[in-house]
Amino acid sequence: MIQNSEEYSVTEIVTIHFKGGGKQYYFDPCGLVLQPGDQVVVETARGMEFGQCVSGNTEVEDTAVVQPLRPVVRLATPEDIQTVEQNREKERRAFRICEEKIRHHGLDMKLVEVEYSFEGNKILFFFTSEERVDFRALVKDLAGTLHARIELRQIGVRDEAKMLGGLGICGRPFCCASFLDEFQPVSIKMAKTQSLSLNPTKISGTCGRLMCCLKYEQEAYEELVKQCPKVESFVETPDGAGTVSSVSLLRQQVKVRLDRAPESPKCYHSCELNVIRNGKGKRPEGYVEPPLSQLAYLRQTPPEEERALEGMEEFTASLETTFFQEELSAPEKEGEGKSRSRRHHRGRGGKGGERREGQTGAPRQEQTEEKPASPKPQDQGDKPAGEKKPRSRRRWHRRPKKQGDGGQPAG
């Protein structure tokens, strides 16, 4: 089947953003090759505007753009940059004049920002107000003073924060002023799902509305909610039936008040629970708690913990092997016949050194002498005169008596 080639036609575009960044727009490069950071003059619905290139020439499908595209007029010249600087100076002057006019007319409004058009024939005044404002007299007064077309536009508190910018409680610049193109709807339900404090001062941004970042992790929390029972659910655990008292979504851990011991809740992983009733409600009629032998199948180790335990077992085994190799290859120390024999005795099942079945790790060693030891001569005939021979194996279990000459064992 031959498909229409028009479905796959592409359009060359460049991405431009204007003062304050934020939302980006597509324009037709009209044969110009632009690089990110280039300053350009483009044609918009409000006339000529000065902008900055965000991404260079790119081909996209026709369905991704709204035709017709506005053209890029030219690369910014030094005269264009000078015009922009003059407009910024005019904006500061117009801001002061407008504030004076607002106080003169006694209007209940807060001026946020003033924006001059690139050609300088139009001025936009952005303000916030809790009520509808009749600013017709203010517009006439401003037009007679500034000699330009005046437009007053009322915005919300979120738009105000986007224009002014600032730092959030996380220490980073506002999301709305840095990369968010459009505001996403945020509700108090998101804070409840994420188990956040419902204190307005902790979940509200500088604008006074719910923080935009609550939207970022909402999908992940919704998936975690599906894997955990709700609070007050009736569940079966490896230790018996009980009621869920609290849930930790990120850890996937649930605290359950067992019917056998309601005063001491126990913590379980979500995979160890069998939900009988999800949420509040009455206990199922005729329910009989199964014996613990049948509920034992619920006692599982989460995959993450299994991998951690396997890693710990391998690490312990390697330590044990290394320890025994070092013990077998270590030279004998002078005057340590007693301590070595006692260690050997404990290693064979003696008191204090017995290793029980299933015990991991190397047996504990006791150091009986603090006197520095000298290496054992390899040749038995090279032993210094007067050195005492180690005791025979049959007398290792006896505690020898000590003499007063330096703490050496008795002969």
C-alpha cells in the first residue's frame, strides 16, 4: 500500500524565546543559518520583536507546527541591540510614572512589570489585583504622558512570580521562571497522596499557591499506591491477621496492628500481606483466621533485600577465607606456646571458642600477651639456647602455672 508522501513532509524551523525566557516559539528561518545564542529580529502578531535563538535550524514534521510560520527578519545589528537597551531604560521610567498615577487615582492594583515593544510604539503594563479595576482614566493619563499606545493587562499571582523570578525553598530558581512553558494544574490531593504535611506554609510556593513541583512525582506515587494497601485495611500477615495503621509508600513498608498483639504494631513489606479488605469497613462476615502454618508462605524477602543479603554472605565468606589463610601462614611467636595452644583448643570445640552451626565469620581470637614477638626460626636447630619447647599435645588443656620472672610460663 502506497501512502501519501505529504504525510512525511517536514518544515525547517528555529526556536526563539523573548524577554524573560519561559515559553519558546517556532519561526521560519527564511534561509538564515542560526546558532543557539544568536540575537534576531522576528515578526510577531504584535509587530517586530527582539529575541534570542534557543536551538538552530531543525527539521520537524508539518503536524508539529502551526502554519503559517512567522519569519525571522534578520540577525540583530548593533543598532538593534542599542534600541533594546534604550527601551529597557524607558521601561524603568514608565514604571515609576505608572506607580505615581496609580496612587494619584487611588486604584487598588499592584504594578508588576512594564514592557516596551521593539519599535517603541506600544507599552504593556502588567498588574495584579484581587478585584476588577476600572482603569480607563489611568490609561488616558498614561497615554498623554508617555505618548504611546497603552495596554494594561491583569495577571495572576503565578504569572507575577514567573515575571519577577526568585529562589524557591529548595534554593533553586523558580521552575516557572526558568523552564516551565505552561502552568500545570496542582491540587491538594497530590499532597495527600504523597503523604506531605497539609500545612499551607510548607506546600505553597512564594506566589501563595501550591508548589508546581508537586506535579513532578505524582505519577510515581500513584503507581506506588496501587501496590500498597490503604490505611485501616484488614490484612493477613505471616504472624496473623491485623489492621493497617500506617503506610510508607517509598519504602513499600506497612505497619500492622495484629489482633493477637494490638499494642505493638509490626512492620511488613507490602509483598508479605494478603489484603482481605482494602480501606475502612466492616470485617468480612464469617472470616476465620488461618493457622500460622498456612500463613507462613507470606513471609518473603523482598528482591532488594535478597540481593543485599547475598552480597553480605559473599563478603563474609571472603573475609572468613582470608582470615584462615592468614592464620595458617602467620609465623609462630616466641613465648606464645600457651596462647597458641589455647586458641587451638578453642578452635577444636573448646569452651569459649565453639562455633555453632550456621554461625558466620571467623572465630574470635584472644591475645594473651602484649610482649612483641619475634619470628620463629625455620630451622629447629637454630633455636637460641635456653628456649623452652612447646608443651605436648596431651597437656594443652591444663592451665600452667606462671613464674615471677617476666611472666614466662613454668617449665
